[in-house]
Amino acid sequence: MTATAYLNSLNERYLSIHRAKEDFFWDTYMGISDDHDGSTKAETAWNAFLSASSQISDVKTQIEIAESLEESDEKTQTLIGLKGWLATFQAHALESEEAQQLKAELIQFEANLFAKKQQYVMTYIGEDGEKAEGSLPVLSSNIRTSANEQVRQSSHQALLDLEQWLLQNGFLALVKLRNKFAKSLGYNSFFDYSIVKTEQMTTAELFTILDDFETRTKDSHQNSLNNLIDSLGPQSVQGHNFVYSFSGDAMRDLDPFVPFSQSLRRWVESFGRLNIDYSGAELTLDLLDRKGKYQNGFCHGPVPSFYDQGNWVSAKVNFTSNAKPDQIGSGYDGINTLFHEGGHAAHFSNVKMNAPCFAQEFAPTSMAYAETQSMFCDSLLGDADWLKQYALDAEGNAVPDKVIKAIIDSKQPFMAYGERSILVVPYFERALYQLSDEELNAETVTKLAREMEKKILGLDASPRPLMAIPHLLSDEASCAYQGYLLAHMAVYQTRAYLTEELGYLTDNPEIGPLLAKYYWNGGNSVNHNGTIVNLTGEGFNAKYLADECNLSSAQAWEIEQKKISALESRTRAEVASLNATINIIDGANKLANNAQSDNDMCNEFEQFIVSTYGR
């Protein structure tokens, strides 16, 4: 077999194994199927393919064969593809039989815990004083936006109860098993192993960055807490009151301008004006909350985009949100998820390499790199010029300046808190995985969680208790949460560069092609820092995000006023086609598609939401 034929065979095998795994993943996480055994077997087969150490020597042999050939385009392309696979296998390979056995145990254990957690019911006291079931998104939204303290308090207690349920139903055993697995590979802890795998850096290197950011934002965060206590009293920083204390009213005033029924249209139009092209991808969107469905938005690509022997294979991408359209705040949350997961989908639809390994969301793809793409897109929703053009009420009136200013006045003092609420997770997980098996008990771990929340957030209990964050349970997301913060750092560096070069961000049609060229087309063949250097000419720098966090409300409002004023002299871009086949579903039910046109799809979706939920 020639080296080129070997590469093509490798690509085909991966596509088959990966597709089977992803199809099971989607159906079980969406609550469409309860075939957890089938899902586990498919996940195990996929892991076995990636983790077989023999693959490394096989690929190295093929690279040597290819390098001995005469120079040609075929040789160059074959080497690119093979080196991509080598990096992938090196990120996953498990050479010892013990490590392979432990990995299989982990997959089975997580599947069992996931199935058990799906049956766990969380409840809160609703506005009517009656007990009601609540998913994670519903409870979190209650804590942020409900004017009723009993609703907020009972919702927060439900999250604290979830933590204790997890501690009694497998989370501690999972931590022990993960550590045992990591130690079989020569690491001190599972956290150390994960950092190397997900970000290609050591724990010490990571915390050099995180400690610097913590120091840069500590004072502005503490000042905000002190001012809130002075203004509203010490009860304002209780876990169930804190976020509502500084954002409840402002976000309520925005709500009529961002109805969930319009969220799909706003995404299609905004991405179209940015000239984001999905390169022929097939997108499936499951947007509504329902019982049994995974309680967090995500984006996965069952078919990665790539050139197969010169022929373009367009991506198949699924993404999801947990919208509850009749709930205050659902419209803004829903559009935020569409922009975030739609940003992931745009990235993974535009990797123009010659093997599918470059366009999947797992190692060696850096989580920070992947999240930079989605977070850049959802960052646009906070820009005043975006709000002025897209946040419209039922009569088509734009959101008033005073509402935007009120949002800034309430949120800007707590921007540092928002980033530190990400920061607290790696501080907790590092400490958690450093505990001995004897120390891993419910009392110690609960105490550790509250201590970390106090240290980083300055609160006795976080509005979102640490162990209620679903990422901590998932193999691919555990010990990877810092990727969101590293991504935010890159996002604000990117925003600063593009604003300087282009003048503005909202609806700028130059942005889509720039992101595709410098951030997306190379996939994981370029590391996170390399993509930033390619676009901005400057290496990764946390300063831009820290500076943004430390702006006063007056400074932030002045910047946004300039964006609003600039709209008067700007010609609005036309909406370009997203170049994608889009299907909107709710589990097994088909709600809308763009077979006729994007406009027809948006109309169908709006009619369904309004007729079903009334808004």
C-alpha cells in the first residue's frame, strides 16, 4: 500500500467509526434514544481507534516512505495528512494495557453516571408558589432574572442539592478513577494529564497565565462587590441574589426587544452580513428545552469537513440549546447560544485540509482555540451597534439607548466577576484532583468548592455552584474549562485588532473571510497562538481582556456611544447566503428547514414558537 493509499484508508476508517459514535452521542444526549450500551460501545470503538499505540509506529513508517519519494504535490499533501494523524494519535495513544483497560472503565462509568443523572429530577418553587421541575438552564435563568426571591432561592438550592446528589452517586469515584488512569500514563493527576492533552502546556505554564489574570482583575472585582454591598446590603451577595442584584432589571427591559421567536432570523441575518460561509455544510439545530435532553448547549460534527483526494467533503454539524421561550431572558440566551454554537459550526465547516483529523473538536484541537471561534461570534451581541440594528420590538423599534446604558451600568462593574466565574473552575479542579483517595469525601470536596468560590469570587456560594457545572462530569470537557477563559483572552485581542484595522465589527462583511483564512482553514494544523499571530501579528496576550474588565461603566458607555453614532454614516451590508442546508428540530419533530429559502425557514420557526409559546 502506498503512503497516499494508507492516508486515504485512514481517513475512511475514521469517518465510519467517528460517525457511528457521534450519531449515538446525539441521540442519547438529545433524549431521543436510551441505548446507552450502544453509545458506550461506539464511544469505546472510537477511543480504541485513536488510542492504539500501534497507529503511531504505522504512521511514522508511512511518513518515512512518503519522504523518500520524489518531490510532487501528492507527496506534499500526503505528508501534511499523515503528520496530522501522527499528532492526533500522539494526543490519544495509550501504550500500556492497564491504561487501555482503565480508559474503557472510565467510558463505561461515565455512561452509567450520565444515564443515572438523566433520571435525577430537580425542583424549585415557581412564581405561583407551587413546586415545579427545572432543568439546569431553567434554574440558572431563574437565579438571574426572577423578581421573586423564593424562586431564586429554591432554584439555587436545587443546584446545591445536585452537587450533594453527585457526591453520593459516583462523582468521587469518577475522580479517583480518572486519577488512576492519569497516573498509569505517568502524570501526577488527571488535571495535569488533561492540560497537556487539551492545551499542549503544563499545569505550571497554565497557572502562570491564570494567576496573572487573577491579579490583574482582583481589585476591580472586589471593588464591585463592596459597592454592591454598600448600595443594596450584604444579602445582595448571597448566591441566589447576587446576579439578579446587578442584572435582573436591566435584562428584563431588554427582553421585549429580543424575543426567542426572532432569534433564528437574527442569527441568519447577522452571520450573513458578516459574510460567514458554511461551505455547503448540513446543519441540524435542536434548540428547545425538554425533559431528558442534555442540559447544556454544545456543537459536534459527525462529519468533519476536509478535501478527500481533492474532492470537498462538506461538514455535517449538530448543535443544540435549551431554550424555554415562555421564560424571561430566553430570547437573549437563545440567540447567544445560536451565535456561540453557530460560531463553532462555522469553524468546523471551514477546515480546508486533506484529512478529517484537522476538523474535529477533540485533541490535538485546543479547547481554547475552538472556543475562540464561538466566543468571538457571541461577543458581538454585547455591542451597542449590534443591539441597535437587531434588538427590535414587535413594532420594529430599536432598543433605546437608555436600556443599553442600563445594561452596561449593571454589567460592566461585574465583567471581572464573569471572567472569574470561569477562572474558579480550574482552580477548583486542580485542587480536587490533587486530593488523595482518602480525602475524596463529600464533606471535604464540598468545603473545597465553597473555599474556592470564596477565594476567586468573593462569595460564600457561587450563583452556579461548582459541581453543578456539567462539564466536570464529561470526559472531553472535564479539566478543560480554562479553555473558555483563554479563548476570551484571544477574543478581545482579536476584537481589538479587527476594530483597529476595519473600524467596526457588527455586520462587517470582511470579517467572515478573515476568520476563515486565518483561524479556520488550517484547523488544528496550527496551534492557538499561531492562529493569533497569523491574523494580528502578535502572540497570545491576556492584557486586552483584563483591560476590558477594568473599564469603568462611564468609559464602557462612551465606547458604545461611538459605535451607535457611527451607524449613521455606514451603509448596511447585504445578507449573504450562509451556504448551508439547515434543519430545525425538536427531538424527533421537524420544525423548519431552508429547503425553499432561509426566509421561509425563519417564518416557519417564528410561527411555531409564537403559536406554541405565545412569544
